[in-house]
Amino acid sequence: MILSICIDSIFENIDQLTALEQVKAAGFSVFEFWHWQERNLDTLLKKAAVLGLNCSGFCTKSFNLSDPAQRDTFLFGLKESIVHAKMMGAKFLITQSGNDTGAARPFQRQSLIDGLKAASAILENTGITLLLEPLNAKIDHPGIYLESSDEGFEIVSQVGSPCIKLLFDIYHQQITEGDIIRRMTSNIDKIGHIHCAGNPGRHELDSGELDFRQIFRALESAGYTGYAGIEYFPLKPAMEGLKRLREQIG
């Protein structure tokens, strides 16, 4: 398992090039971010190459899978995002479900399945995986359609493509449903990436109720070899928290 530092949360008030320098100085080799539309990717890529850093992935352009009327917009944005992912050498793109439209949930769920199946055809032979990320509606994302990882795993299974997997965000799922280790290890083949932050508060991994050392050990024992995205908002200086993370988890 390789730690991937989210520069948009860990270094949210620092410019992207300085953030990459900080990632390197903290002893990490992989970074990720949120939205490609908001940054100069050419400059970012050149800086990463100089520092010997790799980009694991970022978000696709739009998140509106729950509404079939928006599917063409989603797929067009996916095609644009794939171009930029290839440029950055990224392995994944992230999408969320979109908000609950008010339509019957089975209708919206089928819209997600159909949209992801269409996406899988676009992703074939690109080397890029699209990750569906459930979010918590209780605190951070009121109105989101997909909260449950259980439903997310079912959707991934119904799509049935190696190009479509779940992003299991431990912070979000601890709020929504808990039982983190069992849920992850029993669905390890459907997980393409994980995100990590302490709960409550979405701060440093050792700031709350979750034992990430035990979670990571369980994931490795279950055979997970992907990235663990470190996506928290620091309470203390970012470099201090990243140093402590390396000491605790490596």
C-alpha cells in the first residue's frame, strides 16, 4: 500500500508547486488533488518530474450520474478528464453519484449503473480506473444520492467492469455506517482507492476514534496493494502531521 498525499486538503492554503516540494520534503513520492480544471497541469507535471513525484489521480469533470438527462455531459467530461489523466500519468479518476434528484431511488440507482457502464466502454484500454465515491450526507454533503458503501459495492458489482471500482473514504463511511474493517476487507476486490482522515472533524489520522494502524494492517492482510489517499484538513502544521504519519504508519 502506497500513501498518496492530497495537496488540496493537506496544503489547502499553499500554491501547488510549493505543496509538491512539501510532499517531497516529508518523504512521500505520490500526490493527488481534486479538480484538474482549476490548475496549470503542464507546470504541475514539470515540477513533479523534477521532484520525482507521481500523480495517483484526481476528479473527473462532473458528478451527475443520478440524473440520466445529464449523462452525456458526464461522459463528455469523462473523455476530457481521461486526456488529462494520461498526461499526468494518473491511474484513476474520481466521481461521486450526484445529488438525489427526488426521483424514485431505484430509478436513480439504475441511472448510476447505466452511466457507469457507458463510462466503462470509454475507459477500456486506457489504463485508467473510474472510482465511484460515496459521501456522507449527515455532515458534509447533504442531498447526495450515494452515501452507503454497501450500495456502492452492489452498484460496482452490477456494472461488472474492471474499469469501475469503489473509492472507500474511511472518514465518510465511519459517519454513514461504520464497521470499517469488515466492510473493506470483505469487498477488497471492488475497492480501487481509499481516502483517510480522522473522525470527528476530518483532521489528522490520529486525531479521532479510528485506529488507522489497525485498519491498514487489516487491508494489507486482505491483499490490498493500492493507494491510500491522505485527505485531511490539518489542525497542526502540515509538515508536523505528515512526519508523525510516516513515523506511525510509514
